[in-house]
Amino acid sequence: QKEVEQDPGPLSVPEGAIVSLNCTYSNSAFQYFMWYRQYSRKGPELLMYTYSSGNKEDGRFTAQVDKSSKYISLFIRDSQPSDSATYLCAMSSFNTDKLIFGTGTRLQVFP
Amino acid sequence: DAEITQSPRHKITETGRQVTLACHQTWNHNNMFWYRQDLGHGLRLIHYSYGVQDTNKGEVSDGYSVSRSNTEDLPLTLESAASSQTSVYFCASSESMSDEQYFGPGTRLTVT
């Protein structure tokens, strides 16, 4: 079993839809949770960063962490075709020196 | 603006050849990382470095080596390229281990 599980998709939604992307993990020591966005043939770039549990909102994006369920989510409101990309979750713990990535979910938003 | 660059962007090589992929960052970050990205596996850590003269093995280090002689560069060497090393390689850097990692644009390597 992988430390971080993420549905690879693809997920196809119409423009304006609310998108929910999720990851589950097994290591209860994880405290730092990130979402990266990767456009085709580009490097990943950080979208959201959350420490411990709770919600964080940035514009149309909301990151949610539920440590009791070992489950994190990224919500995209009013999705746009420019949101079409692969979204990777990543996480680490206080005493580790590495980020553990999910496999990524490919999202396509069609006009 | 600070950035992280990789070269070459595309490389085709033959089995058994030695290949070196370059990574250069101007963030002045101490921490640098090399990943490979494959379908179904996501990003997997090959090697990483906390600073000059420091290198550490990651999850999939067999067949790869790195050296860190200055802050800006972390070249990745494939000692004897194998077809299983056909992949997209990403270099990244960060200020500290819990901080955001900044990724380069990637190198697409094909081993024939």
C-alpha cells in the first residue's frame, strides 16, 4: 500500500462546476500538506499549503485537511478551462526531510 | 527573478551510455532534489542534497548519482543508461525541508 493514494482520473467537468480532488494517506505523522498544479509538459507549481488540520481558502481554491480521517481535499469553485491540469497532493512530517507525492489527478474543464 | 533551470530539455541516448542532466537554481536554496515522473507512479525521489558536499539517496537511487560542489548546481548522472530510466526528470529546490519546493521545467529522457 502506498503512503499516499490519489485517484488518477481523468476527471472531466463543464466550465463553472465545483471540482473536488482528494488524497488519502496512511502516515499519521504527516503535518504539512500541499497541492501542486502541473500543466502539460511543465514542472509542478505550488497551489496551496496547509499546516495540520483545517481549511485554507485562496480565491476559487479551498484546501481541507481532516487528520482524523487521514484525508485531504482541494475544492475548485467556478472551474475554468485554464484549470485543466494535473493536480498532485504532497505531504511531509516534522521529522522527515522528504515530500511524499500522490500520483496526481488529471482534470479537464471543458467550455 | 530567481529561477531553476534544467538542461537539456530533451535527450535521446543509447543503453549503456553515461548521461548527465544539469540543474541550476538562482534561489540560493540549500536544499535540492531530483525526481523522476512516470505514469502510475507520480513523482519519485532519486537523490537530494542539504547543501554543498552533501548528498542523500532517495526512493529510487539505483543507477543514479549526484554531486554538489556549489549551492547553485546539482547534476544528475546516469552511470550506464537503461531503458527503465526512460522518464521525465524534474529538479527542485527549497529553502527548508517543510517549505515549498520550486520545480524546474523538466528533462524528457529516452533511452533506446
